[in-house]
Amino acid sequence: MDTIWMPQVDPAVKPKYKAVVHAIREAVDAGVLGQGDKLPPVRELGWKLQMTPGTVARAYTVLTDEGVLVAEVGRGTFVADVAPPEPPLNLMEMDVIEHLTGGDNYNVNLFSPHLPNGGQSALIRSLMAQIANDPPSGVMHYPSRRGAQPAREAMRHWVRNIDLGPLRESDIVLSHGGQNAIMLIFQAILKGRRPVIFLEELCYPGFRRVAAALRAEVVPVAMDKDGMCPLALAAAAERYPEGQIICTSPEVHSPTCGFSPLARREQIVEVARRYDLQIVEDDCYRIGAAQASSYRKLAPERGWYITSLSKSITPALRIGCAIGPREMTPALHRAAEHGFFGLATPISDLAAVLLTHPRLDAIMARTRDGVADYVRAAVNRLGVYDLRWREDVPFVWLNLPDGWRASAFCRAAETRGVRVRAAEEFAARHAQTPHAVRMAINAGVSLKSFDAAMGRLRDLLDNPSEEIGV
């Protein structure tokens, strides 16, 4: 029900929002405000208390996060019926993920990672409701660079533990996920009629798709366990003087789970400087701590960095960023603003509060723990074979036993209700590819269903049919 209640704010409590929090909490504890009572709108209460709407909104946000209040889009803010419990540490067997294939399933799709829910779903819903009630950027204006400044500051906070070199919020360009960030960087760099891009011989397919859209030629470069081979890169650069960009994923190589140590990165930088190549680093798959300095730190005049929320929080929001050499930042901003003006203002408002939220680190830790549970299930079943894996990477890479072709294995696995991706999906069209498959972690199905799927793949490997080489 509506209420005419007004808080008795103690002027001695500072800052002001904490005084409002204290007054509301006391009223709820004393029964002055009961379950379902509606609080005054933010602007109305701010006017009556002679405070800014932002101060009152911050107090409401604190109490909503604590479960004392609940925000309902289009209706207002109410005293919650009950405070929601903190998410348990082990979320893997709970039906907490909204997904078409949630729960126990025979059919398991392992094409793309689907993250465990460590509590981010409830947090995002809560923050979206608050923003809908009183969006800081409003809902009647075009996005602007100035309006997105809080979101860029939040993104800088989110990447604070990555060795990116000196970083200002103005160096960050927000994007619609990692794929859009690749497009922005390519648009900022590429010139000439037929530019050339150097890729690892197995790599994220999105690099090739953006290159095709921009009419650039892609040249695969041989790789080993440490990533792109410097000698092979130098040979390719000699052969293709039109080369302009090196694309690489040094922290988590997709699809092989590989990692490029610092010494290899320094060798790649040496080649890049010799042939005047830009280095684009895709860091979207890492959900654990970074293990070495980024290319932007190692080669600040030519290092570019891409990340997104897709593999660590959720892919649904399509929030990512691109960061380049400082002298190229204006071109990167222009690519975004000329292409789509900027992120939708409610999304940038959400990014500003989500990426700095005090509960986010714990939520991401629970998500990583959940990924590790699924990875261990895969290792327990398939570890007797040549399986590449890391507990903080949301996929595994299986080099198939002699006799198997990747295409035949994928078809056989699908008849057993499991869909996996063959190595050739990560390679150029005419490239020679290993007989291997990538299997993403899909926490959209229960751990029980995932483990059963791994068991069916193990049985397939242990008992191959006569047509495994077809």
C-alpha cells in the first residue's frame, strides 16, 4: 500500500545517504513500515528532505541490495516481504539458471560457454529495476561521450588488476561486446584497398568474420603450445607487406586452452616493431587472474586490448570495451560514435553500477568455482585422453585418438545427444587442421546432465565404430 511516512533523518550521520538508510532501516525494524509498504518516490523524498535525488536513490540502492526493500519497475519501491538469502556457495545442482535446456537433459549443447549463476542474475535484475525507476542518464537523449563517463570509469575499475600500462577512463571505448570491439579496432587501424591481417592458425572465428566484412585478407600463422610462432610471423610479414594487424589471444587461447608466456609475447612485439604491425589482444575468455603483461603494456605504441562481460558475468548485456594506443584513441572513439553513437544510456548506466558493485567480486568467484566443477567433471571422464584444460577456462580441448576424424566424431557425438565443435571451425577454409574438438562448459544444464554427457563421449572414444575415419 502507499504510505505517507517520512523518515526522521539524523543530521549528525554522514554522509547523508547513510542517514536515510539508517532511518528507513529503523522504521522497518520498529514496524512503522510494514511488508509491502510503498516508499515515497526518489525525487519527492529528496525534495522534502532537501537532498538530491541521487542521495536518496543511493540509500534505496543500499537497502535493496540488503533485501530490506524491493524495486518494481513502473510501480515504485516497497518494503520487501522477506530478505532474500545469500546465494549458496554450490549453485551447480540448483535450477537457478534461466535457460531453455536447464535442469536434467539428455541433449547437451557444448558449442558456446554458458556460465553458472553465482548470483549475477539477481543482482542485474535488482540494478535494472533501480535504473528503470530513476535512470541517471534519462531516457530522452542520445548517448554521448560525456554521459558514458561513469561507465568508462567503472570499466577502468573492472580491469584494474590487468597490467595494461597507464590507463585513463578516456582511453576506454565501450562496445557491444567483444565482437563489436574487434570491429571498432579494425576500422580504426585498417587502410588501403586490400589490407592483410595475421591470425593464429587456430583462432576465434570472429576475427575472420570482421576481416571479411571489411574486405581484408587473413593469413594464418603457425603456432605451437606457446601461441603464434615468431619466426612464422616474420616470414608471413615478409611475404605480405600489406600486413597491418596481428590478432592473438595470449591469456586464454581459443580453442586450445593455450597460454603465451611473457618471453613469447616479447618476441611477438619484436617482430611487430620490425614490420610495423599493430597487435590486437583478445582477452574475452579469461575468467581467472591475468598471468602476464598485456601487449598494450609491452608495446604501448601498437598494443590494443579487448575484453567483455560475456565469459565472466553474462553475455546477455553485450557490454565490452576496446583500448588502444593513446595516440589512436580519437580514431577508436570516432569508430564507435560514427557507427552507433554509443551504448544505449540505460545499458551504460547499468555498467556504471554493476562493474563497481561491492558484491561483484564474490559473485564472480562463485562463477569461477562453478566453471571449475564442470571442468573437473570433463577431466574425470576424458582425462585419460589428450585433453587440454584449465579450471578457470570455460571450455576444454580434446585431441582425438588416432583414427578419428573431427567431423566423424562430431556426428557420432550428436547421435548421443552431445554437440561439440570441430577444429576446422576455428581455422581458415583451406587450412590443415588437427583432428580435435572444443567442448564448452554449459552450466545451463545440471552438473549431473553434463557429467552424463561426458560419460557418453568417453564411451564413444573407448568403443569407436568402424566408420570413425569417414
